[in-house]
Amino acid sequence: MGSAQTAPQRLFFKIALGEYSFNSVYRAGDYDPVHLAEITKKEFGLSAIDYVSIFWQDKASDRSFLHELKTRAAANGIVNHPILVDLPGPQLGDLDSEKQKAAIEAHRRWVDIGRFLDCSGIRVNLNGFDAENLGKPGRKEAVLKASVEGYGHLLEYARQSGLDVLVQNHLGYSCDPDWLVSVMQRVNRRNAGIEADPGHFQELFIAIKPDGRHEARTGASFDTYAGMAKLMPYATAVNAKTHAFDANGNEVSFDWPRLLRIVKAGGYSGYIGIEWEPTGEGQKLSASQGIAATKALLERIGSEVS
């Protein structure tokens, strides 16, 4: 009698492809988002996409383009997960009430786009595209209060369409896990949530110069693993941020078994989105190679942890 083969361990999570993984292709001018659904399904064998607004914001008002995205996603059996929305300018957590209203209105447009595309929701920033008065006493709490207000108004609008509005620990004070958790606790809405990302636990503020140039300024930093553990009870999306791999296929920036154990311990079973962002030796890999390596990593470590 032959020995029985052990069945592959089923992952406790699902895998999505983050559109941001094609950042280098986009910057080279060789990216066309209408092909993303087919690439996701046929090249990588995945069935969900995390979209990125900046890659096609110039076409966001083009109904035929949006219809093409939607049609191709459906044809390939793709689940449209959140759209990662980055809007420099007025912020949801702006201390100026008129600017905050402008930010809410600008984000409503992306809620409408998400609804048209049958996305699960959108991901937003609360602050971060403003580096004025960074470190000024009382500012962090003031921005927290303003963020709860602006974010709350947008959540109410999105609720009418059945969409979630997530905040990623991405820019500004959101990179402080305690600050971001406080936002979630204060808004206390069912369609609120966090997109947890191991790659953003240092406060990052973008100052926009009069000539249009962007200047990055950093604030406090926080422990990656303790931070992820704090975010997971509120997480409805998780990013797999990868930068480079060693010869054994291990990603060199993070302790992935530890990270996935934290994600699992948080009771998470949703999508983990591949977000390939090459640095160092990782720049020798193409976008497709980086995505494939990240998928293999998630499947291997995920099977061990599951």
C-alpha cells in the first residue's frame, strides 16, 4: 500500500493583487490598467484586486474606462477590493473646516467610483499631505478630533452605498497605531476599518512646495510587530509589503512568520494584498517576478502558520 499524500494546508487568508505592485511599470509609462484583471487571473492565478487611484485618476471621470474595468473584472472572476485613494490637498483631518468639507466632497467622488465598480470600499488618508506645525504641542490631538469628524461624515455617505472606508497606517499620524486605533474607537461605525501595513510605522508628512515639488518629513516611529498587533482587531484589509528576497525566497525586510502569526491571532481571514515595492537587490526583479515571489512567500509561510 502506497503512503497517503498529505493535502496542502489551506491558508487562513485569501490573496489579492495590489495594483501598486506595478509602480515601476507605471512610472516608466508602460502601464495600462485595463489589462490588470486579466493579468491578475491568468498570470498570477489570483481573483481579487486592490486598486490605486493615482494610476488612473486622469481617467476617473471617463465612464467608458470605468465600464471597461468593471467588465473585464467580471469576465475574469475578479473581486474588486478597495481603491487606495491618495488625494493631496485638503485633508479629511484638516483643521480648517472649509478645507475639510472640500476633502469630504473630493472623496465622495471616489466612493461613487467604488460603488460603480462594485468595490468593497475605498482606503483614505486622514492627514499627511501637510507638514506645517509638525510637532507643535496639541496638534496631534487636534488632528485626531478633526479626523474623526471628517472621516465620520465620509463614512455616513459611504454607508448609504454599502461601502467601507478604510484608513491605512500610511501617512501622517495614522502611522502611530495608538492614534489610529483611537480614531476607530471614536468613530465607532460598522463600515470603518483599518488597512494594516507592516511597512508604515514611522510618521511621514508630505510638504507640497509652491513649485509643486514634494518634500517628505518624518516624525515618531513605532515597533512594527507591536503596531500590527494593535491594528488587527480593527483590520478589514492587510497589505503584504515586500521589498527584496534572499536566495531561499525569504523576504528580507520583515519576519514574515511572526507577522502572519500576528494577523492570524487577530482573527483575520480576509484578503492580504500583495504590494511589491522593490528596494536594494529587489530592484533587479521585474514587477511580475516580485509579485510571484511575494505570492510564493505568502503561500509557503501562510501554510506553515495556518
